[in-house]
Amino acid sequence: MANSLSDLNPEFWARECQRSLFVENKAMAVANTQLRNILAGEGRKAHRTILSYPASATYVPGSDIAVTPLTGSKETLEVNTFIASLVSVDDTEEKQSILDLGSKVAMRMMKDHNNRIEQAVLAQVTNAQHTLDDGNVGGTSGNNMTLNTDVVPQVFVSADTKLDAIDAPKAGRTAVVGGHFMRWLKLQQAGRDTVFGDGVNTRGVVANLFGWDIVESNNLPYTAVLTMATDPSNGDTVTIAGVTFTFHTTLPTDPGGLHATGTVDNTRANFANALNAPATAIAETATAGYTPVSAENVFLLRDKRRITAVNDNSADTLTITGFGDITVSETLTAAADVWSSQRQDSLFCVRGCIDQVVQMPPKIEISREPKQFADLVKSMLGYGVKTFADGAREMVRVKINAGTGDWS
């Protein structure tokens, strides 16, 4: 007979909890923070004046010079985004935990707030006055650009052409690109004397090529469109950023389960609601139902990639937006129900083109819960971001095809 000694086996816990990988923030490489000097102490808005240009004309001796009327207007940056977090850590939980719960929570709050700031800055790429797509690098105009080693150098040249045409400064030209872009750039530079990473400075610059400071960020804006014109079959899946959702005619308890309602508009709306609140269960009804994904996947979708979804019944589509090098896939039974229009926007610009004011830098406060033996750990962030008209002229939005087979 075998011995039964399992209760005598010791068990050990690591003092380091599971790592949550946040993006290393690079927004300061392109943001202009000078307006913070105006709004740091008080106030909500900072205005910049816009003055019209005087016109010159040929002077005719003995004739009056035509008066050029001047006009003035203003543009405004408003600190209008405030983010807060709050958790309660009971003394008993702190005492019995092998981790320093308060410190871990505070650290993650800070990193989440820093991530928010960077995403807000890089989202301003949509305000760029200039755009590059596939047509600018030898492909089809109107299509998102498909990268390869031949195309990558053309992006820098085309961006220079756009900025040179409006006499933008050559000093401070900065390219903010994602990991996929960097992959092709490294392959294009293979065998050349280019060092990536060893020269990273405080602004996040990993290299200088073609006259551009190059910054790698995994917080660039992303969008994709899922056509769903037919209600999914039982067991069909959709995967976003590595998180899989499975459709079922009867809602299961398995994480990521979605109710396939039998009416595609209801199912698609249910999916959008799940993506917009991935930690919140939706009770099964005739028109809805969702079993939340794991806590780690909630963090990935909600806090890191910041996925949001918009359902469009008239077009039979669900559009997602987020930040980073995101991949999507599906196993939907209907052949026409596929992902399309997958795009990531890179930002080529003159440093300082986007104005950013962090009026309330990420801060942590710990106070006692008055009616409990517990600490309240809370965080706060207040900021504003604005692309003024002159900054928009110094920005180029590069629309990159994020649906190619090598994107992952």
C-alpha cells in the first residue's frame, strides 16, 4: 500500500506577484509641455493667440500703400480629463498576505495613469494635416500602407517631402513607430552600422536614421472592423489582442463566453457591451449574455490596450479601437464575416507639435477607512492635450496595414 504523506509536503509562495507588463512611456519625446507653466497652479484653460499675416504688394511711388486689416483669434487647451482609482486594503489582508499589497496597488495605479497620458498624446495623430498611405510608397492610393524593407525608407522620404513643402523645421523631426514598423526597419538596416536600443535616451529615442529621431511605442492608435452579418454558430470564436471570446447558444461559465442569441444584431450588440466592460458579467437573456474573461485579460483589454467597441446594425459591423500592436482573428462560420480595415497610425512630426499639460501629475494618497481597520489607496491624474493649428501642420499621419500575415 502506498504511503499517504501529502499533508507533510511543504508549500512555498514567491514574494513577487505576477508581473503586469505596462508600456514604457515615450510621449515626452513629442509633447510640448510649456503650457504647464500657465496651468500648473490654477485654472482650466490656456489660450494661444492666432494673428493674421500682412500682405505685401508692389509699391508705386506717389500712391498710398494698401492697408492690410489684421484679425486675431484664439485656440484653447483645456485641462478636462481627470482619472481616479480607489481600492481598500483591510489590515487583516495586509497582515496575512506575503505581498506588500498597498505598494503593489499604488505602483500599478501610477503606471496605468502614465499609460493614459501617453495614449492621449499619441491619439492626436488623427489631427495631423498630412497623411501617408499605400499610394505614397508605390502602392494603391486610399489603402493602408503595407510595410516591407523597400517601403520603410520611402516612409521617411515621403514624410520629409510633406513637411518640407510647408517649410517645417528640420531640427527635431521625430518618428513614433510601433514594434511592427521597427521589425521592418531593423531588417532594412541589417548589415549596416545602425545601433538600436543601445542609445536610448531620456526622450525614448532608440536611433537616428534618415535625419529622424526614432521612438518605438506600443501605444499608437489602432482600429479594425469586424463584419458580422450572420449570427455566430455554437463554438465560433473571435480573438482580440490574444483574448478569445467564444459564442454559445447557451451561455457557459467558461471565461469569455458570449451568448449567440439567434438574432445577429442582438449578438453583435452584446459583444460590443462585453468589450466595453470586460470585467462585468451580463446575465443570460434572450438578447444578451456574457461570462467575463480572466482578471489578467481584463487588464489587457481595458487598461493596457484600452479596447472600445462600436456596434453598427445598419452596416452589420463592429468597430474596435485601441492602442498598440494589436492582432485580431476569428473562426466565424459565415465566410463573409471577417476582420477588415485593420490599421495602426504611426506619427511622423516635429517635436513639440502636440501640447500637453499634466496639471495634476499621477499621485497616490493613503488614508484610513473611518469605520473599518483598512487603508484606502487612491490615485488621481488631471491633464489636457491639444494639437494647435501650427502643430497639426508639423504632423504626418502614416496609415499602416495591420492586417498582413506577418503582423503578429
